[in-house]
Amino acid sequence: MYLEQIQKVNDIKNIDPKAYGELAQEIRDFLIRKISVTGGHLGSNLGAVELTMALHLALQLPEDKIIWDVGHQSYTHKILTGRKDGFDCLRQFHGMSGFPKRKESECDAFDTGHSSTSISAGLGLVKARDIQGQEHTVVSVIGDGSMTGGMAYEALNNAGKLETNFIIILNDNNMSISENVGGVSKYLNNIRTADSYLDLKRGIYDALRGTPRGDNMVTGIRRVKSSFKQLVIPGMLFEDMGVTYLGPVDGHNIPALIRVIQEAKRVQGAVMIHAITQKGRGYAPAERHPARFHGAEPFDVETGLPTNPHAKASYTDVFATVMCKMGGRDEKVAAITAAMPDGTGLKRFRNMYPERFFDVGIAEEHAVTFAAGLAAGGMKPVVAVYSSFLQRAYDQILHDVCIQNLPVVFAIDRAGLVGSDGETHQGIFDLSYLTNIPNMHVCAPKNKWELADMLKYALDFGGPIAIRYPRGEAYDGLKEYREPVEMGKAEWIYREREIALFAVGSMVKTAEQVREKLKAKGLQVSLVNARFVKPIDTGALREAAGEHRLIVTMEENVAAGGYGEKVLQYISEEKLGVDCLQAALPDAYIEHGNVEMLRSEIGMDADSICRRILERIG
Ligand SMILES: Cc1ncc(C[n+]2csc(CCOP(=O)(O)OP(=O)(O)O)c2C)c(N)n1
């Protein structure tokens, strides 16, 4: 067992090179076994085993720095830096994160979670190194999917001028979560498959290297802008930007990878190593279904099937169904995703209406402005996106959609706590960052029927409107409460006296539990489904203020800029004279873990909220 010999960083350097293959196999077996229990990003990690081993062999950590783009592929890096034991509680509350964390290890150079940041961050680390006269190596590892994000090119544009060493490894498995899309993907694919001209290139280079001053000529050729170069030098897109291109190299061949990394270290300037890898490598179900094993739920190792299949429909499923229905009714309805056709539920829409479906790559900013263009051109675009990734597109929402008051619908999935992906992925800011934008309207459904009603309403609304709904099973309670959706109107579910609970979206279910608990103590409790967070229903608040002594707002969003703050402000400005308690998330980044556990930890479960209410009313 070679894996047992890996207890801390650089232990891999004591392994006999002849055993690298066996170690790689042991790492794969370990990852499959552990992730089958905890869930996690299996496919990307199985594809990056040799690449990570080669990096650890060619570099000296922690002095040298590796920045993992997205960071979901850093599991082998965690194993090789002494964190093997952490896999028993991977992504669990107080357990090891599924992403690089500087607070977790000095070998994690930069925290990631969102895509396409690694070249910018790496360039920053390079400049910090140079200014301080240090000499370590900095390597950014970025996937071909992440290379569809604009920030990667902003960074390359900047790195082209660099005169000191900076290594970028393009880990190209020809997949994003789903199939990679777009011109860059096609470009990389051409390099990958153009065997004939690669052979030609290799032949020319080898011949030149054999001649006096041949090396200089190879360098010379790289710099010549001619049709000859186009013919023989793959990666010239990068070369023309001033980034030396090395590759393509087999990303599962450790000696070849080490050689090319050593070569790259000698380049003065930014250098890109193009490594070809296979997503899910070594585990047949993951090789066959790379999208399903990108972020896997716990599964049976033998069959690859989920251990706990979801019995009930998720909000994503409901969204998917209604989108297909609405796409059939109205030919103006279009759907846009930033590389998440599976996650957002748009796959069926894509199959039914391919001409009105757009996967734009991991490019949320572009997705939003593109949607604005579609809307300006008379379409009814729906941007389906996770709450935390939409953070990227704040200016596009404000500048391109809302100033022009364009009818773009934002279907915001994974709003609220998402659980095991942790602080980079929690969708707990959208109510704040959306509701401060003029012309934007924001609503949240209490259950699956309301999501359907809200989506239909939004498509006919005629201005910018966002619907936010959580990850996981759709609530199927309160079916009988189905008043038509009306802009800015809340829905009274129970109307009593004393305490009024005003709950947003996912918190309506929790509010029902809170109400039961308070009623068991003999209190009278009303429950209002807020429905709209912008505009808030001031009429319902006025009515509630007259009939209750305490209004409690409940939302799965940070308190700052959220629903409760707006309610408090209104009550105070209008001197409604009713006490108000705000149940919202703290001003903090919430770590990974089971959502129920997180809720009770931060006081957002029914018991905690109940306790606070009882304290408040004495
Ligand atoms: C801004 C942003 N949008 C979406 C995602 C979701 N996401 C995580 S990994 C991934 C695909 C990345 O593909 P690639 O870089 O090729 O890495 P691979 O998983 O193929 O190894 C996506 C879309 C994200 N992390 N960040």
C-alpha cells in the first residue's frame, strides 16, 4: 500500500517512480470508496490524479503555490498534503471542505469555489512574489470548462506582458459539468484531434533541435507570425496573447507531465501547459456518465446508482416541467444557462426547443446581458442560474436589464443554504443584491404549485423579475392555498391575533412548525406567506400591525438588505407601533454541512426561532 506512505506533504517524493501507477490506482480506489459514502465531486478528481501527482513531484510545497480553479478537483491534492483522514467527514459540518481552504492547510494557496478565477489569482501571487524578491513557482490549474469564463481571458490578457515565470495548466477533459460548449471548446478540440499537424510539428521541432542553434529556431518559430506558424503551432491563440503554449500532453502520463512542468519552469513569462485528461477516469460509471458524477450524491460502488434516490420532485424538476409547458405555449419563451443545463433543469427544454435554448458556458455576466439583448429584441428570456453564481452578474442585472426595464425572468435556483458545498456556494445574498436595484421585482414561492404560478406570472409580467427557490425537494404542503399571484401581494394563510409570522419562500414551511409550537403554548399566531420581497406588501403589514403585538419576519438570506430589514424600515417610518423580530442569517459566511444542522447552528430552525419569539414576548 503506497497510499499509507503518504502522511504529509512531499511524502510522494519518497515513492519509487516505478510505483506511481500503483499509487494512482490506490488514490482512485480511495476516492471512489470515500465519495460513494459522503458524496462529492468524483469525476473531475478521478481525471486529475496523475496531474496532481506530477505537480507535487515537480514542485516543492508549500513554498510553491498551486491555485485550483473552482477547486472541486483538489481531492488528490488534499490526500498528498496529509488530509487523507479528512475524507471520512468530507463536506460535513465541521469536517473537511470539498474545496481548497487556506485555513485548512498551508498547502492551499487560494480559496476557490466559483470558476475562472485561478489565472487572476495566480498572476497576483506571481506579482507579490516578484515584488518581494521571492523565487517560488506559481501554477494555476484551470479546466476547459472554466476557460469559457471571461475572467480567464481578462487575466491572460494581463499575463501576456509578464516577464517572469507563471505556469498555467489547462486541464482539458473536453467537459464542463455537461458537454463543454462554444468556440474555445471547439478550438481546444481541434488541437486535441489534429494528430497530423501535431506529428508535423513534432517532426519539425525534433529536426530543428538536432541542428546547431536549433533550439533558438524553435523559439523563433514560436514568435513568427505567419501562415507557417498557423500550420504547425497549436495553441497560437495563447501564443498570440503572449503566453507560451506547451502541449498537448497526455495528462495521465506522469513522466511526460513532470518533463513539461520542468520545461515550463524555465520559461520567462506566462506559459500554458495543455494537458489532456479524461473525466471520471478509472471508474466505468463515471466515465459513462460524467455529468452525473460531476457532483455525485452517495452511490453504490458496484452499480454507480444513488444510494438514496429522491422520492419527491425538486423545485428544479417543477421549474423544468413548467418551462417546457410555457415554451410550447409561447414561442417567445427562451431559456439561458451558464453551463448548468442539468443543474438548473433545462435539459428537457433544450431537447424540445433547441433553437430557443442557450448554454453560454460558465459566463454568468454574458448570460444576463445576452438575455437583455433577447428581451430588447422581443423575446421572453428566462435566465436559470444558481443564486451564488448570479452574484457575478450584478452590474449586468443593473446596467443591462434593469435600467432599460427589460422583461428578463431570473429563475434563481439553490437560493438559501445549499449545504455541503459550503461558503462559496450558499445562496444567501440574492434578496439583498437584487432588491436594491430599481425596477427589479423579487418573489419566492412557498411550495411547488406556487413556483409554477410565479413562473407563469413572471413570463407575462413585462419587466425584470426574479423568482428564488431552494435546492432539493419541493414543499408539497399548503396545496389548498393558491390565490392568484399579484404583484407585491402577500398571502394570508392563518389569520389570528398576537403574533404574525411573515415568512419568505422556503421559510413558510418552517413558519408552520413555529406556529404549531407557539399554539401549543396557548398563543394566537397568524401566518403570512410574503410572496414578494420587492415590493413588500405594505397593506398586509398595516393590517397585521393593527391586530398583533409582534411581527416576525423569516427569510433564508442574510439580514442585511433582506426582507426583514425592509419590513422594519416600513414599520418604523410609518410609526405602526408594533414590535418586530427579524429571523435571518447572520453577517457571516456559512460553512459546509447538512442544511438541517446548519439551520439549527445559526438559529434558523423552528425551535430556535420559537425560543427567540418567546423571549421577546416575555
Ligand atoms: C461562476 C461559476 N459558475 C458555475 C459553476 C459551477 N461549476 C462547477 S465546476 C463546473 C464545470 C467546470 O468545468 P472544468 O473547468 O472543465 O472542470 P472539470 O469539472 O471538467 O474538471 C461548473 C459549471 C461555478 N463553480 N462557478
